[in-house]
Amino acid sequence: MGKIFLFFLLIIGLVACDRNNHPEVLLKEEIKLALEDNNGISHKEYLAIKSLILEDQQLSSSYPNADAIRQLIEFVGLEMSKDEAKPINIPLVIEDDIFVEENEKNAIHFFYENSVSMDGYLNGNTAFTEFVLGILSTADLKKDKISLYYINRDAFPVSRNVVREYQDFLSPANVMSYGKSGRGNSEINRILGVVVDTILTNGNDKKVGIVVSDYIYSIQGEDVSKQLNFQKATTISNLKKLAGKKYAILIVKIESDFNGMYFDMTNHGTSIQEKRPFFVWVIGDKERILSFVKRYDVNNTKKYAGYREHLLLFDGELSSKPYFSVLMDTEKKGRFTPSERGRKEITFIEDVKLSRENEWQISVAVDLSGVPEGTQYLMDTAHYQVISSAGDPIAVSSIQPITSELLNPNDKDQRGSATHFLILKSNRITENQDVRILLRKKVPEWINTSSSNSDISYTGRFGKTFGLSYLVNAAAEVFNYNEQSYYFSLQIKVK
């Protein structure tokens, strides 16, 4: 009789165990853990829940779509809200795919500077018209809300009854009919001040300002240096409301055919027909601006033949550190071994020693895809700094895109999501230290080469923008660009 009783206890236990391991039970436990964290479901947590469902045929049948998944989460949350010991708030915030898609939508305020000096970009099917129409069409595809403005001394909202098609927005007849009195004397600082105020009004984080202009400072007086410094100070004053870690500015350089009047620093007009740069500034919430390059594909030269460079200004580091790992054999000189065997990411090394030639060299794989800079910036060793806690003279000697030809086959497990590898080189290496690799945030050299302090002559004008370096450096100062600012800091422990 006792054996029969024990047998039944065993059966009951197995059934209970099986019930606890049932996919439905495990799914609800996953939801509970996510809800206990912060009374809501982040998109990362939602994707984990969705993944559990997709991995099981029965769960996929029970919860076949987003509505069914949302109803399940809300049911679990409602049950949890009845627990007096650990109550959670209802209604829940569930960042499902629909929530994220809606949250990513921008409220675009598109400003086109319609001063006389911009008319030359409208003559023909130019890279200027291609880029402007491309951005507006992409905004439509992304279902971003679009408000159009002409701007010179003041901003003039454009009714969609007037501009039924985006081509109409760039028609000379419309461009010349708004703000006629200000078309001959626009001021970029005034324009930026109006745009910033528009973006910050009502504190709507979805607002993004896009400003298309030649971004040429207008000065008065013969002391050019004094006037440029005055304009720079005015720019800082007009942009200072963006200071802090909430906002960012994206600057895109486009080159286009220009056939019209060019007005130099003395306001003397000359009819020219040549390639001229113009710029697009995108201003708004930092995370929205960080994603703008990818979302709008602005650096795609196949889509936009006139694209040349871009720069993104913001205060602080990137929100997440990139993947990185020391590579064991690629471009290796000297000796080192990983401190923790079997790890995919190698960030701790030991047993370090120089080569016979008194050299120590390692390669570090890094994912630079999330850094909002162009290839030229990322490949410049001058933008990287290595800090050795032992004072060793370690430096980044080169940066290479990762290819199967350059990567040692033994290092394929450490590659991960890395896009490049940095070669670190030194003639001294000390044990028991930290080695930090920093990617500095600097105003890139292309800003200086694109800038001119006098545009009276052809050489001072051709391919250049008067006062550009003063303008961009003013914006950089607002976002605390200095010798201590960097995109990321990666640490390697040397034991």
C-alpha cells in the first residue's frame, strides 16, 4: 500500500513539474519579470517575449499577432495589480512594434532660406533640388508630419493648398513670393534663432527642425576678424537654449550646380555658374538626430550624388558603448594571452612582453557603425587617443576596415559585430595597468577646408563658405566640445 502511495506522489510531482515547465507558464513568468522591473514593457523586453512565442508552435497559434500579445501582457498585468504586496500600475506602457513605430515618427519643420543668394541652386535639375525633394519624399514614406516654411528675416508658413506637390515648394514663383522685403538681406543667426524657438515651443520631443541654407555669415564693417568673432558670439547666444545633453545638431554638406548671383562679404553681387556647397542643419532631440542619418539615408551617394560630408554635434558620450575585443593573432607583435579563456570578447590580457625588435602591437576589433561620423573622420588616427595608466607610449598607429583577407582566421570568434580594427603600438608595455582607447569628438578638418575668411576673390569663394568655421565652432562650443570630450572610452585590463 505504501509503495502505491509513493507512486501516486511521484506522478503528482511529475505532473506539477511538467506544468511548471509548460511554455505558457514560462511565457507568463517572463512577462511578470518584465513587469516587476518598472511597471511596463520596454521594446527590448517585448522582443524577448515575442521571441519566446515565435519559438513555440502552440504559443504562436495562441498569440498570432501584436493585438493578441498585447492582450496577454495586459491580462498578466491586471492579475499582478491585485497583489497588495507588490502592486503595479494600470494601464501598462507596452512598447510593442506599433508603439516604437509611432514613437519614431518625427514632426518635421522644414525651413528653406529663400533669400536671393539661394536662387542660383534652383536653375535646373541640381543636386540641391534632388536632396531637398529626396528628404521631403522620405519624410512622407516614414509618415513623419511635415510643416513647410520659407525663411529669410522671418519665417513664413507655407500652406499645402499652395504647395500641393513638393516640386511646387522649390518653384521660383513660390520661392520669390514669400517675404519679399527680407529676400535681399537674410541673416543666418536670426534664422537659427527662429528655428530653435520653433523646436523648443511646447516642449514636444518629436519636433525636428531642418534648415536648408548656404550658411554664409553677413557682416558689416571692414574689420573682418572682429565681425566674424561677433557673429560667432551671436550664434552661441542663439543656440545656447540647446545646451545640455538633450539636443543635438546634424550638419550635412552637399555640393550642387549654382547658376545665379553670389554676394560676397562686402555684399557685392557677381553672376557665377559653378559648383557651390550648401548645408542642411537638422536640429532636435538627441536620440532622434542620432538616428536621422540612417533613417533618412542622407550619406547615400547613390541616392544623393551631391553628398560630401556630415557632422553630428551633441554633448556627452554615445548612449551605448560599441562592441570591442582584443584580437589574438591579427597584426600581432610581441606576446600576450587572454586572462579569461573561452570568452568571446577579450578585454583582459596578461603575460605581456615585447618582441625581439622591442615592439608590442595588438589589434582591437571595434564596431564603429554606431558612431555618427563619416569614413574620413573614423579612419584618421589623430582622432584617437590611448591612455596608459602606467604611462606607456601606446598609440593607435592605423585603422582598418575588417575584411576576411586582413583578419587572421584564428580571430573570427572575436570579430563579433566589429566593423574595423585598431592597431595599437608601443615600445614599452607594463603589467598591472589599464589601457583606455578614446575616440575624440572634434570639429573635423573638412570644416576648415570648406571655410573662407574672405570670399572677394575667386580662390576665396570657389568651393568654400565664408565664415563657416566660426559658425560650426560656435555650435560645437554650445555642446561642450573640448579636449576632454569623446564618443566612447574602451578599457583593456593588462594583468
